[in-house]
Amino acid sequence: MFNSSPIDSWEGAGVIYSFAGSGITDFWFWIAVICCIVPLYFALRTENHHENQHKFRSDDSDSTHGVER
Amino acid sequence: MSPEELQAAIAVANEINLEVYYYWCTAVMILIHAGFMMYEMGASRVKHTLAAGTKNILAFAYMIPTFWMFGWWIYLAMTNGFVPDFEAGAAGVPWGENMGPNMQDNASGVFWGAFTLFACTTASIMSGAVIERIRMTAFIILAVILGSVVWILAASWSWHYAGWMVTEWGYHDFGASGLVHMVSGFFALGVLIHLGPRIGKFNADGSANVIRGHSLPMTMVGLMLIVVGFFGFLGGCLIFPGTSVSWYATEWANIYGMPTTLSTICFNTLMGVAGGMIGAYMKTRDPFWMMSGALCGIISVASGMDLYYPGLTFVLAFVGGIVGPISAQLFEKFGIDDAVGAVSVHGTCGILGVLFAGIFLGGYPQFSDSIPTITFGGQFKGMIVMFLLGFVPGFVFGWLFKVLGILRASDGVQEVGMDVEVEAMAYPEDIKTN
């Protein structure tokens, strides 16, 4: 479908990756960036859900941040 | 075949051999990550096991694209300090000719791959310290900051022939005691200060309790895998001879252009591992620390292992194996809950590694007369830079995430187990091993 080849022949070929030399690589780069960021949003949402569900310790609601009472 | 044709054929063979060498170094280095994953899962209690493993795998996964997006560019462009050299960095921009398949470039991909795995190692170093209470999202972002920005900035300054610490001070850090281990260890310390200890670690009077992981055998196997991975890591610190990117036609070199051999690294890697294990065992008689001692040993000698006499390597590593657990006790006394002793193993022993090179490696000629020789002063200043470069970003971002409320899991989640946040259970039978 896509004609992504930057070369016409393998003879003396250099850069061969798809869409090389065209602005389309920028598009895929930014999509890749988004693919890294969006999962963090979902991870945070899952964390917050479980944080709300288990907010406090069963024995005491007062957090001591690690110090055993 | 004419002499010219023969020469051309040899040159092609050398380029291919370089590619093959770093390709397999990278593959072997993945064992470091697998090892850290087992190490940390074993050091976790049952209810936190999968969260520790998932965290480790995600750090690996995030490091790869982010190191491609900006990590490699930082290495090539930032040798002068904080002002980028865009011309030098051009080969590292992710839309450039070198950062993808290129029939004229056999080197960029495998060098990038090896450095990416170094970056993964830095994230793994931090991840052990923070298990059982750090939230996943904060950890991933911290891992990216450490692995794809902070350590590689240190590498650009001190692990590049044009890095300013090399050209100004003659800083020598062959196996990355400072630029990988110190930076990661003290980054972890900065985060730990804000993260706080695990529930139950400290009593009201300030005394510490021992929190045992659920599988020491898993931890020990993990550490042996890390030892295997070190052969890829330290082998990857050499520059292959006889290619367009080599220092020499017939000799291996370190990253600073000083000649060395793969045999040298074999001698001193093994002697370092052994010295550290035996030293830590003598100090603690504890299987966990005996295995961590292997890391203490190798890190304590890594800066100068391209030049040390193997007997000296063994002794220095033995000292590192003793110092590691002592340092861990001290940090605990100051209220720092470092679950696996990462700050001590990597940070403190990293300091030893950098300074030992300054003490024992005087007089060696450099690649160029314009580069100062290795001195204690140069190594000491380098040690300070590595400490600050690791600690300050860890402390600042740890503080920021604490203020944002995304750093530490609530006490309730910790009590139920961090595995609740990955919505999985390591052992469905709900076994209790401690």
C-alpha cells in the first residue's frame, strides 16, 4: 500500500528504513512518544483506583509512614 | 585476489565482527536485567512479588524507546557540560540517518543497543532499593529520568574521549564505577529520602527490623545471572579493533583510547567477583550479602580493571565486599530503608572504585599528551561530580512526586500487598513463607 522505500536499487544503498528522508518519519516518531505517555495515564488511573480502595491500614487509619507503633 | 581486494575483504570482515561482538554483548547484558528482576522478586515478600517484577520489566521496556528518542543524542551532544553540541549530536537524533537501518553503518545500532542496556542497568539499580512501597507510574518516570537522561549525561562527560572530565581531569572510569553505579546508587538515595521506609521497618525508638524476602534462592540465582551479565557489560566497555570506529588496527582499546585486551577484562572480572563474595561472606556469613558481595567486589574495581594486577583486583574487591554491608548498616542507622542495599553496593562501592583508580593507577600514559594522567585529585573531583549528578536529580524529582502524591503507595495498599496494583498474584495458593 505505502510506497515507503527510500531506495530504487540495493547497489550502493545507504539509509534503507521505511519513509527515510520524508517528513513521515516525524509523524511516526511523535506517535511513538504518545505510545509511551498514554500508558502512564492508564497506569496512574489503575493505581489511584486501588489506592482509593485500600487507602488505610486495617488496624488504624493514621499513617505512620513506616514507623511501627 | 589482489592485495587491495584482500584488504577490502578484511575491512568488511572486521566491520561485521564488530557488529557481532556488540550484538552479543547486548544480548548477554539482558541477563543483568533478568537477574535484577529475580533478585528483587526474591527479596520481596510474597504479597509484593509480582509488583517488583512488573516494575522491573516496565523499566526495561521504557528505557529502550526513550533512550532511542533522546538518550543516545545526549551522549553524543553533551560532552562539554550542559551546552549541547548539535553538530556532534547529529548522529544521535532519532530521525537521522544513523538511528535506523543503514547499509553503510554497522556500528550505530549495536553501540546504541549496548548503551541502552547500560541504561536499563541503572534503572534496575534504583528499583531494588524502592521495592514494596513505590508506585508504578512514579517509578517508571524516575527510571526514565535516571536511565535516559542522568547517567548518560555522566557518560557523555566522563566516558567519551571528548568528555570534559576526561580532557580536563584525566578522569578514568573504565567499568563505570562512578558513571553507572555511583550515579544510580545516589539517585536511589535521593528518592529514598522522600519515599520513606516500608511499613514495619523501623520501630518507634528508631531501631530497625529485618524484613526478609520470600525467596532467598531466587535472589541468589538472580545475582548469579547478574554476574554472567557483567561479562557482556564489561566486554561492551571495550572498543573493537580494526574498524572505521576503532582506536587501533590490531589492538582492543578502552573507551578513552588506551590499549587493552579482552583477557585483561576476563582476569579482573573474575577476580573482582570472587574477592567481593569472599570479603562479604567473611564480614556477614549471610548468603544474601555473600552474593551481593560479588557486586560490591566488581564495582569496587570496575574503574581501573583495565589496568589492575589481578592480585590487587582481588584484594580491592575483598575490601569492597566488606565495606558494602557495613555501609548498609550505617544507612539503616540513619533511617534509610534500602530494601536490597543498593545505595551501599552501587553508591558506596562505586566511590571506592573511582578512588581506588586514583590511588593505584598513577603514571599510565594517556591516548594523547593533551589529556592529563590519572591522579587521585582528578578521581576525587570526579567522585564528587558523580555523587551530585546522581543525588540531586533523585532528591528533586523524589520531592516533586511526593508533593504530587504519586510517589508512595498508601499504607493500606502496602498492607494488602503491592501486587494489588498490578492486579495479579504471584502464588494463587497464597503460600506463606515468612
